[in-house]
Amino acid sequence: MQEEYVFRVIGYVKTEAKEVPRHWSISEVEGYLEINPEYQLGLRDFKKGDKIVVLFVFHQSPPFTSDKLLQKPPHRKELRGVFSTCSPIRPNPIGLSVVEVLEVSDNKVKVKGLDMFDGSPILDLKPFKAYQKNST
């Protein structure tokens, strides 16, 4: 049985950058997460220096077809399964990035580390917690 879910866009990425890196881990690009006013209260606890996870839509990606299950990332010589890549061409065009909060003002979060295009729809924001292996 194939299930479908409907997601609500909570805001949009705003940046003047003409180019963005392919991955957040190497990005210095700044911009804003402009959250719809009805969700503004949910930004209350974000502080400068926080790292946050942004779930967004690859809104400029072409539709996914089964011939895209194997893709060649630009930095690799061989084909890889789509789920082992960061390709924006996916069965569900959902992206995940980690950005650093620079400032919060009303419904706008100024961030650094964008790898999203201007106008990318934002689905959710979450706190970033680095994985720490338990020492026993």
C-alpha cells in the first residue's frame, strides 16, 4: 500500500547568493529563514550560535524517475544508489541542512551555512544535537 502525506510549508529561504555549495558542511553562505508569522512563537528559544536542522523541499529539482535510482555524484567516479548520496533528485525531494543561527528577529532567523536556493520551501526546523557515543 502506497501512503501519501501532505506537508505544510512553514516558511521560505531568503538569500541573495547566486550560487550555493552542494552541501551545508562546506557553506559560508548567509541568508534568512523567513517563517510564516503564525509559527513565529516557535522560534522563541533559538539563540545566536545555535545549530539547527532545516528540512526543506528541493523545489527546483526535476521529477524523480526510476532511472535515477543510481546516480554519479560530481566528486565520485562510480554510480551510487540515490539513498547514499546528497542528490536533490530523490523520490521525495526533501533536503536536510544544518545551519548556524546568527540572529533572530520576529519571524526571521538569520543563518550561516545555507546550501538552499532562494525561495526554497521550509517544512520544519529542529535543534541540532551532535551524536555522542556513550562511554561505558
